[in-house]
Amino acid sequence: MGTMNLQFWGHHRIVGSPREIVIEYGRILRQKGFLPPNSRSRKQFVKMSEAFIRKPKLKEMKAVKVLIDGEAGNGAMLPRPIMELYETARDFYVYVEENEVLGCCALHIEMENLAEIRSIVVKSDQRGKNVGVKLLQACMDEADDLGIERVYALTRVPDFFLKHEFIEIDKHKLPHKVFNDCVRCPLFPDCDEVAMVHDLRPYNPSAFEIGQRSEDDAT
């Protein structure tokens, strides 16, 4: 059938026969955790295809809100109005099993070189299955594809991020812009969240951030 040239996820390119492309595509899916290790049979593939991580459909944002509101009720994160979730739907990845949304995570871009990991939630009966890890990795892969230099999270569970090469920093070293949501928090201004960052490439503060810090120093 000849040679084909296929590119996907922005940077993976496979050249070869259709059979070679299918084999290599499966290897990459297993490497990214979207297929179980060494899966070979059609039965295994179908079983895995019923549970996967992808971008949400707009109609699924109500289910995302239910997940977020559940954690917001425990004080773990901020609630998100449904209209905000519709507006930011493209920020999200969801974990779906048999058409049910069981987890979510968002990559929210703040500026050219900075993005936030936010609203990472996994339904309680799905925890311990590395779903949260895979959701985080999907967001990190997208940030890398976009050329983002630094990804950060404000969290009350820093140990989760420490396991994935984030480090803790003084939250006041983040640009003021990232705290716009904080005024909605019942704990404001006595926030107990920890700032965690992961640099995907050398981080160069923007002119906006440098100007902001100069103003802080002057005051």
C-alpha cells in the first residue's frame, strides 16, 4: 500500500507503511498511558477505548462543575460558575469512562510564558488509578507544545506536585495577575495555598512582570 507520512500531537511524526504506523501509534499511546502496557488484542484496545482522557464537549461542562463543586464544598478549591466553565472549556481535559466524566484538569494560560494548572479533580472512587497523574500530564504536554516556559499551581496538596518535578516557591514571586481569583476565596487574604512551579524550559520574566516587581520595590 506504499509509504505514508503521519503527524499528530503537533510533534510526533511517523513515516512508514500503514501497518508500521499503527504499531508505532500504539507504542506512543502506551507510553503516554492511554493504553495498558503491552496491550495487543482488539478486546484490550476496546476496553481501554471506553476510558480515556480528552478535551470535553460543552455539554459535559455541567458534569465538570459537579466535580469541582464537590471539592469546593470541602474547601479544596474555588467553585466555578457554569458560564465561566463554558467560556474556559478549551482549558480542560476530562477523564471519561462509559460516557461519564470522572475527572478533570485545566491548563489556564496567564501570559505568553506562564500557565496555571487548576481544577484538578478525580471522583473519589477513581482515585489511586493514576487518573490525576494522566490528567496533569495531558495539560503539561499541551503547555510544552504551546511553548510555555513555566507552569504553576496554587494548591493545598503540594506533595502531589512534588512527585511530578514541581518545586515550591514563595507565592508572592508570581505575577499579581495570577491572584485575580483570590478575592472570591473565603480565606482571602489569609490564603493557605502553596505555590508550586515547574519550568518546561528556561523561564524569562516578561516585561510586564519586571515592571510589576519594580513597582513593588518602589513601594
